[in-house]
Amino acid sequence: MKEKIPFYNEKEFNEMMKKTKKGTFSGWYIINPENKSVEFSGNFNRQFKLNKPVIPVNTEYVTRKEFNEYKDSNDQRLIKIETTLAAQGEQIRIQGEQIRELQVEQKAQRQEFNARMDRLENLLVESIESTNKRFDSIEGRLDSMDSRLDSMENRLDSIEGCLDSVEGRLDSMENRLDSMETRLDKIDPPK
């Protein structure tokens, strides 16, 4: 009994043979390279026939020439893709260098900015310290003026006390004069 079973390649046939158990067929097979089929001669049991691959009815086989043309066109597409990728890789490398240059420039600008900020901070600290010193000296002056005013106030209070005592004395003197006057009036009445 001869039976032709179409396969896409010998590898597929060998895989199918591995799936089948030993003793599923007896005979021999020939691989026909022209139409890519395998020709069996021998008896097949039911297990082998169950494992046969189902091939679509409209199966077309490709000749070696067509396959080589397809392979060449694929190679050309791959070459185009490789050149595009190489160009993109070059662009990426150039952009990477530009990014590194920008990072170096940014680092220099950051250092310059930090130096300026340090100088500004030092100037602010110095101006605040000098302002604090001025305020301290003004505060010292105000304190001394305050103490002078306090001493003047104390003097005024003492002068006021003295004036009060003088006023008291004057009042007592006036009272004495009044009493003397009344005495004199008693002694020498007015005419």
C-alpha cells in the first residue's frame, strides 16, 4: 500500500514520527523535494493515521527559487532596518553627547549660582549683623538717655521736695507774719 502525505519540511515529518509509537507502521518512506511531500510504502495502523497532520486543501508549495527571492527581499528589508537603526543609534549617540554637554554646563551654572547665593547670604548676614550692632548702640544710647532722664526726674523730684519744703516754710513764715501783724495791730491799733 502506498500513501502520499504532504509535509512542509522534513523537520515536521520527524516531529510527527516522534509523536507516534514504535510499530505503528512497517515499511519505508521517501521525501520528495520537488513537491515537498513524503511517500510511504507499507502498512499503517490506526494510531499512525490518527497522528497525521491535517493539511489545508489549498496548500501551495514554494520552490527553492521563490524561497531564495523571498529570503533576498527579507535580507534587503533587514539591511534597510539595520541602516535605519544605525542612523538612529548615531542620532542617539549625538543627542547623548549633547545631553552630557548640557549636564556639564548646567553643573557649572549650578556651581556659579551656589557661589552667588553664598556671597549674597554672606552679605545679608553681614548687613544684618551691622544693623544689629547699630540697634545695640542705639539701644545703649537710649538706655543711657533713660538713665539720665531718670536721674533728672529724681533731681526734679528732690527739687520739688525742696520747693515744697520752701513753700511750707514760706507758709509758716506768712502765718507768723500774719500773727505778728495781728499782734502789732493789737499793740498799736491803726488810726
